[in-house]
Amino acid sequence: MKAAVLRGVRDLVVTEVPMPEPVGVDPVLVRIGAVGVCGSDVLRFGVGKGYGFPLVLGHEMSGTVVADSPSGDFSAGDRVAIFPCIPDPADPMTEIGEFTLAERYDYFGSRRDGGLEEYLRVPERNLVRLPEGASLIAGAMVEPAGVALHAVRKAEIPPNASALVIGAGPIGLFAAQWLRILGVVRVLVSDVDARKRQVAEKLGFETLDATAGSSDGLAREATGGRGVDIAVEASGLGVTFLQAVHAAAHRGQVILLGDLSTDVALPKETVSRILRRELVLRGTWNAVITPRVVNDWEMVVACLGRILDVDDLVSHVESLDDAPLVFERLADRAGWSNKTIFAVSDEAWAERDAALAGSLSAALAAEASAEAAADAGAPVSSLSGGAR
């Protein structure tokens, strides 16, 4: 079968590899449909942040069941989202369903080969059936949407609640949508990127231009000096960590969703603010698929295409064959992008045009590409996917 294998830093090749070995309990053969690119994938490619080489990237995955599962709960042809964490049954956290909080676990796309290959064998418990009519491309968005939901569910939402999300990337915009779905009356979204703010506005959110001032200052101004009940840090920067704390109102909650890429020092005034306002800082990590039915992933799937918008976040749908060029582009930040998805199977590729036609992010990516080509005096080339 074909796979995109990361052999070392910036050394990615598309090559033939053996069919995958079974893993976990009751493994099911799945034909991979679509795979989303996470920022952690780009770091593994660009700087080698990870658990070693060679590695097949990809933990945001959808696919199609090839043969009936051992229990019979899944049949050949079922479309599924794939939970990437493979729990260690002996770990105490596994016993309570907190697979990713365990000291020991395995993980597709980081600790073992992931979705950028044509097939995977996946433990049956890691499969979540997609709703009728859901595309494989949308299915690849279940994982980041689940991460955002898990974070937002940490907050206690008071009456007439207000919130600020710092960072309008896919995770931030999923978090903003979940805040609204779960009952927050007013959600502000802050970002330095004008195009990402456009996507946030299309989704119905008030936006703050973080190039015009600090996110916390803009949020306090927008709320008459009070601040917000819930501040979500979704940028992963030390400065935005501090801004989230300073945006919170008295007895506010700060959700730390971004995995910081820079160190942060807590100034005395920030600690004093936490104390004097009785703020609550909540950490969050990944998502859960337990207990059955009432868990993060099954809520995502229930909302997919109904009250949760994933389509407008997809800026690019790419071929597996183009993986080396795509990762070079993403690592070099060569062009504007929001969410990049690889269409691995023919079925996912057949959904590509419809997915991009309905996406504001895809239109903005094409606009940015045209502007860059015009500035360079070069012919316009699509940044929304190469040849199959």
C-alpha cells in the first residue's frame, strides 16, 4: 500500500509499505479516507518534534470499514472517525476512561504510524460511526472538534455568559462554536489574521483585531471594562496566555487550550489578578470517547452538519502524492491556509470539489494565492490541492 513516510526532518517520501499490523483489542481493517494536518504534524516534519523516525503522520482521520468488526457493531462500508489514542489497559486512568491522561498509551501518527497511508488496523473501540451523509473530509474534522469540545466542557457557564477565544484557527473556531452551542450568549474571537477573522465573522462571531491592541484590552473595552466570564487561550503563545488571564472578569474562568510554543513568566500583577479576582485556570488535554453515547466524540458526530460548521474551516484538500510539497509549504508558511486535509482514498477525493466550493477558507486561500502571484508577477496556481 502507499504511505507518506517521514524519514527525518524535512525528509518525507511517498512510497510503498507493507499492510499494517493489527493493534489493540479487536482490530478492524479501515481504508483511510481523509486526514487533517495538525500543527503538531508540521512540527514533527519541520523540526523533528516527536518520538522518532521513520513515522507515518496523521492523527485526525476518517475512513471506511473494510470488513465487519468482531462484535458486529460495524459493517463493511460504514464510514467512521478514528480516535487516535490506543489505551494501555493496565494504566489506572484507562480504567476511568481517561485514555490520554494515562502515563502509558500508544497513539496513531506520533508514537506509531498514522493515517497518511491507505489502510490502518484500528481497535474497534476507537471507531465512531459518522452520521448519514457526512463526508469523509468532514469526518477528518471530528478529532480537532472533539479537542475543542473537551476544553469548553471544562467551563461552568453562568447565566448571560460572555466569552473570549484568542486565536481563530480551526481549534479556536471550534471552541467558539461550542461555547455558543453550550449556552454562552456573547462570544468574542480575537486574532491578528484578517482572513481568519473573516471566517469567524461568517460563523456569526464578534471579532477583535489583535493588531489594533491586546486581546485582553480589546475584550475589556468591548464589555464595558468588566471582562469576560470565560477566556479561552487557543493560540499557544506565552503572551496570549497572559492576555487570557487579564481578559477574565471577577470569578472568571481561563481555559488553557493551546500547547504553548514559548515560555511564560507570571508577573506579580498577573498573580495578584488571579488571586484578587478569584479566577479559575483550567487545563485541558485531548478528548474522551467514554462513556458510550455521552462523550466528546459522539457529541461532535451528533452535531456535525447540523449546528457545528466544519465546512468553512477547510482551506485545502490535497492528494497523498503531494504530501512532501504540502508539508514544505506549511512548514515554510508559504501561502495562507486554515485547515489542510489530505484526501487519501478515491472516495474522499471525489468529495474534494464540493468541500472546497462551500468553504470560505478555500475562497480566501485562493484569493491569497492570486494576490501573491500578482505581486510576484507569476501565473496564478491553485493552493487548494494538486493533481490526483
